[in-house]
Amino acid sequence: MKALIKITVITGFMVLCVGALSGCGKNRVKSPDETTAPAKVSVSTETEIKTESTKAPSTAAQSTVMGDSENATKESLKELGFIYNGKTIALLDFTDDQKMEGMLGKAEDTKTHTYSSSDGLNMDQLTGKTEKQYLYPGLVIKTIDAGENNKSYIYQIEINGSQYTTVRNVKVGDSFETLKEAYPEGNLIGGELSNEEDDFRFEEEDYANVMNFHIKNKKVSSIQIYSLID
């Protein structure tokens, strides 16, 4: 009988100990490392993040850059033109009879010529292209067809009349000093001003589009604006 009571007491004590240990396990507080440490980032994920941050600009961004570049080119070409009745006519502008009449009125005369290898003009680079000249008082504008959709563009402007001013407000009859002040980037071909006739040239960096002022008696006697055609 005493042995049975002893076994019962021991068994009860063991049950109490197991329950206590179980409760301690449930109520254990997690360490700071377990509750606040950030998840580790794998090497591949880090590589992806760095790669993403160094990617080239998007297509839209590239288009904007190219668009800005094109706009800058157009702005520079506006320098190579003249103003008449508040309208700017510039080198490489696309035009036709209707546009020319709208800007300058009806031409006094027009002339056309289609270049060929047998026309004796030695302009082989223009073979097959048609040039058209618009003649106005003190002004001749020459266009050439671009070979696409029958469009033509201005490739040469010859000014002899004082009624036409450049974009920088220089006209035939102005002094060389006025010209030099308006176009400080230009160069006198002869090197320095003299009583002899000379040319003062203003051109783009690629030397393909040029504005040439002919100087006579130290004044602007004519203005030629032209594009070199390959």
C-alpha cells in the first residue's frame, strides 16, 4: 500500500514538471535578432538591383534627347536665312510655288533646269535633279528637288537688294563694322579689311551651310547663302 502511494506521488510530480516546462517554451520571448533583423538579400538579387540602377535611359528619354538635338539643328539653320515682311525664309526650308508666293509674292520670273551629264555644267552630283529659280527684285532663290514626294528645298539664296535683312539684321549697304559686330564668329577671307573687294564668311561647324557677304568699298554689296550638295 505504501509502495502504491509513493508511485502515485512521483507520477503526479512528473506531470507537474512537464506542464511547467511546456508553459515556459510557449512564453519564451524572442531575441532582437529574431524579431528585427532584416531578411538577407541574395547575391543575385543585389546584382539585379545594381544593374537596374545603371540601365541606359528609356526609349522615351532617348527620343527626347534626339528631338532636342534635331531642334538645335533647325535653330542653327534659321541663322542662315533672311526676313521679309516679318517672315523668315531659311536655307533648306521645304517649299513650292504656293509657299513662295505666300511669303514673297508672285515672282517676276521662274526658271527650271534638270541636270544631266551632258548639259555641260559639270554638276554630276545633281544629275537627275531639277533646280528651280525664283526671281524677285534684288533676290534670287534656288530650290532643288529632294527626290522624295516631289518636295523641293531651298539650297541657294542670292540677295542684292537692301529690302531683305538677315536674321541678325544685316542688309546690303551696311558697313563692314556693322557686319562684324553682328557676326563676330565670321571671318574675312583676306585676313584684314582693305579697299579691295573681299568676302566675309559665316558658316556652320560642318562647313556645309554657308553665309557669304561680299564686301566692296568696305560695305556689304551682296549676300549669298548656300548649302554644299554632295
